[in-house]
Amino acid sequence: MEQLKQLIYTGEFKPGERLNEAALALRMGTSRGPIREAVRVLAGLGIVTAVPNRGVYVRQLTLREALELYELRALVFGYAAERACDHMTQEHRQHCESLLTAMDQACDAGEGSAYYELNLQFHALIMQLSNNRRAQQAYDDYVKELHLVRRRYFNAPGNMRRSNVEHRAIFDAIVGNNAARARAAAERHVQAGRLRLMEFFEEPLPAGS
């Protein structure tokens, strides 16, 4: 499953492209059974879509869908950052600092994939600090749906640097126990990501949205 997921994430298979089960099995040196199971799991993650009587396709998220997901992400992430002020321990603080440093290093090296994975870990940690499992699950669902479009623009060094400056603002507010500022910084961060996404999205925004 991981191998197929990475092929999709790296653009080997494009959004809207049909996945051929037999060809995938041959390419990966396995039977169709594991491929079928991998596709089932990826469908559950929102990465591929099964169309009855037609086959399985790489999920193609519309711009409207992506923008709606960003609006929800902003609300939930802002809530998590606010709540994190009550649950940040010294251990959590050190973990955040190490992630921020590692993301700076990924920026310097131009490692978009490494930055993306570290970024996910930072957001996941803030969500963990919300101490709200329902919020974590909802946020995780939104993130999974957005993976396919978000990975495409994280390779831009300017985007990575701006993103990590925003991360530090969130972290500083949480460490300073300023709940209102933490929430505002977290919401601004996600909305800024929304704007960065729109710059790279190939589909124009529908009228009236």
C-alpha cells in the first residue's frame, strides 16, 4: 500500500488517472490480491475513487472542495492551538522546537518532501495537544483528502520558509500561553496555505464560490 501511495503522491499517477490492477501487480512483483487490498485502503483514505463498472481512479479534488476543506481545517486547527496552551509540557516544547529546526534545515536543503512530512508531524502534535480526539479525527480526515494537492506546492522554497515562519508564530503564542493569539495565528496559517494552494491550482475557481 505504501509503495502505491508514494507513486501517487510523487505524481507517477496523476489525478483522474485510472489504475490498472494487473499492470500494478506486474510492476510491483505481486499478485492482484495485495493490490486490491491496497486500493481498498487508499479508497478509505480518499486517495483513490472506485467508479462502478469503470475501475479505480486517482482522486481528483476540485478547487471548490479543496477550499471548503481549508475553511474547516482553519477552524479546527485554530481550536487546537488555543487548547494546546493548557497542555504544552517541556517535552512537547522540545519536540516542537526540534521539528521547527528540522523544517528550517529542509528549507535550506530544498527538500520539499522532507519538509512536507515534518510539517505533518508539527500539525499532528498541535492537534494532539488539543486533548480532543474528535477534533484530531476530523482534522486528520481533512488532511488526508488534501494530500494530493498540497504535496504539489510544498517543493517551492519560498512557500516552505513562509510556512515555517507561521509555525513559529503559533509555537511562540502557545509557549507564551496566549490562547487568543495562538488561535488567530493557527487560523491565519491555514488560510495562508489556502492562498498558496490557489496560486498553484490549475483549475479556476467557479463563479459564485
